[in-house]
Amino acid sequence: MQDQHAKVIRAVLEATRELVVLFPNSTEPHLEKLLPLLFSKLAANKDDIRLLSSSILEAIIDCYDGDMLCSVLMKVLDQPHSKIKIGVLEYLIHLIPKATQYFSNPVHMRVCITKILLSLGVSSLSNGSLPPELKKAGVQCLLGFYSDHKSVFLGQVLPTLAGQM
């Protein structure tokens, strides 16, 4: 997927989509490496590359458990590239309702909230400003946590806010 030629990237993405759909158990251990590549391709110049990446990400949601995907996404969120962070957060928005067990755990909720807030507060850009897409995706994730897992979300946020007063 790192090749410069669009035809090669397209062929690799098509093969990857088939592998994910046909052999989900075999591709699961590689998701931590695969997802950042797919998220980076969502920002590609070519429409067909973006569409193929998007279709693979949709296939991954269909093939894998949301709780397992969330644990992988938390590792991918540590990537320094803002395009990958944006992709992870936008993807996470769709997974929140499907990862009930994961986000019912206060520790997982705390880790996720912390990583999102760190993503919103730390920028690798030279001018120090965050891309608006990153801000929007981060806020939408936090709102998704609140709407789908209100008590666990508030249980993690309120003590932190109370400690700052």
C-alpha cells in the first residue's frame, strides 16, 4: 500500500478487501498494522483509492466484533499523523453503538476519553493549530460516548472536572 503507483495500490486494496472478507480470522492479528494504512488512504488524491479504503473499513466493521476493534483502534490512535487520527475518530463514531461491552468498562472509557483529549490538545503541525476535521471528529466521539454510554462517560468525566475546581 506504500507504492506510488495507483494501479498497484488499487490491486493491493482489492486483494486486502477479499482477504478481510474471506479470511477474517487470519487477518485479525494484522489489523493494528492494516488500519493506519487504510486510514491514510482515505486522504488519497484518487477517488477510487479512497472508495476502496472505505469499503475495506466497512467490511472490517461487518466482519469483526466492535469490542475487539475498539481495543485495536486505541492503539492506532497513538499514531502521530493527524490524518490517521481523524480516520480513527471518525471510524470510532460508527463503532460506539457496537462496542457496548468495551465502553461499559470504566477503564476502557477513561483510556479512550484520555486519548481523544490528548489528540485534541497535542498537534504535530508546525503552526500549532489542529485541523478542524480532527476537532470535529473528537467532539463527535465524546458526544457519542455521552449519548450511548452516559453513566460510564459521566463517571469518568465528572470526577476529573470536580478535581479541577
